[in-house]
Amino acid sequence: MEITTRSNGVLLSQYYAVEHPSEPNYIAHIAGSTYGILDNNDYNIVAETLVDLLEKKGISWKGYMEDYPEGCFLNATVGASRLYARKHNPFFSFTPITNNATLCAKIVNATRLDDDIKNNQVPQLVYYVPNQNNDAHDTNLSYASAWFKKWFEPKLQMPAFTNNTLFFTVYDESANKNDTVNHIYASLLGSPVSENSDHNDTTHYTHYSFLRTVEDNWDLGSLNRNDSTATPFSKYLKEQ
């Protein structure tokens, strides 16, 4: 499956992570700041996030985490395999979410996505995080690519998953921890993407661009952090 050679796919060829290691990049996704975090430790930040903006507007959302045991499980990892890692779950770094049973229940095991598709109950915003094998953290790019194709391709045949949906695929950081440039793969796919001949958007984007795009799409307002100055993914997107 080549996302960026399809008529409704585009490579974001100048997309950059904001920090090393993984965790601050995930936090940037939903909070518009890394809060100065430079490691993968557990944090309990008291701050407003994208979740608050979504909830205020009544926009449905879920975080789907592979191998997460549910029940607002806040430990760093699960079992000997350590396939689930809290550092890759940005929602649990914020106490307004972890201290709220209703919000915490919207972070679920990733297998629930199949149920939601089957029941035509896919939320408006889906935040899906593979486990540490499938995201190439503990394996390699070939392994992760093969998994992604097998996981994603069948879902593209399901209208409950694809209708009027923009798919954003991205890595959290570059493989080289000493790489200060932090250039990473990112792409868009779906009906909101305009047909384009080169399938290449050379606009400079960062993880804050994801947050800004979500905010703009549903007119959520801003967290007034780095999201307020970030560039949204608008170059190849149709007016909705």
C-alpha cells in the first residue's frame, strides 16, 4: 500500500518532530507544548488539552491504544512484553483526564476500533497508537510497514471508517536520538485530500500542525500555545 501515490494521498515531505525522545512529541500533539519534558517518564500535568476543546464543542473522540488493559491503567508498561507503553499515550500525562472517569474511559484498547466500525460508532476524532512492535520501536521499519498494510488496507473498504475521513499517519520522532533536525515521515489520505499530481506537500509542518488542523476543522478555538502559530494541513485539503 503506497499512500502517497494514490489520488487522494499526499506526503508531508517537510514534517518535523519537536523533540527527543518519544513522549514530548505525543504531549505536543494534544497540548501544544512539551512542557519542557526531555524523557519518557510518567508525568501528571495540570493543564487544558485538546480533549477539553473537543468536549466543549461536543466532538466525539477516543484514544485507541494497542495492548492497553483499560480501566484507566496508569502504569508505565504492561507485563513482560511491555508492548503497551504509557509514554506513547499522551492523554495519561494530564490529570484533568486521568482524574475524570468519563474522560479516562474514552482511552480504550485498540481492538475496540473494530467494534466501533462494525457498529457504525467510530468517533469523529480517532487517535490510534500501535504497540511497540508495530510502531517499529522494538522492531524495524519493514516489520512496521508490513503490519500497517495488513491492518489498514482492509479498513479502507469499510464506509463506516472511511466516509468523509482524513487519515493522518506519522512517526513520533526520527530514529537517531542525536538528530536535532528530527525530520520524520508523515502523510495524509482520504476523501478530504484534493487530487494532486506530485503527491508532495513541501510546507513546513510540525506536531503542532496536527493540533492546529484539528482545532481549525471543528472550530474548537486554541490552547494559545504553539498551536496558535502552527501551520495547519490546508494546502491539499478540500473545503468541507
